[in-house]
Amino acid sequence: MASDGDGGRRVTWITDVLPDVLAGHIEAPMSAAVPIMTATPGRVS
């Protein structure tokens, strides 16, 4: 996590799934996590 320069935070989240055929099974839970992380700023430092 890094400062975005405007007092906020920027998260780089990379998920590499092998074999590629499993990526479809991981996409929904990973997408569901984004709003949760966005709704809880300041809880992680």
C-alpha cells in the first residue's frame, strides 16, 4: 500500500492463477473483495 499523494492510499493487487482454466473460478470472489476494501479505508496501514 502506498500514498497516492493526495492523502489517500493506492493498493496494487495482482492475482496470478495457474492453470489459466481456474481463473474463472477466482474472478467472482476477487471482484467481490474490491468494494469491501474500498469501504474500509484507514483500517489497514
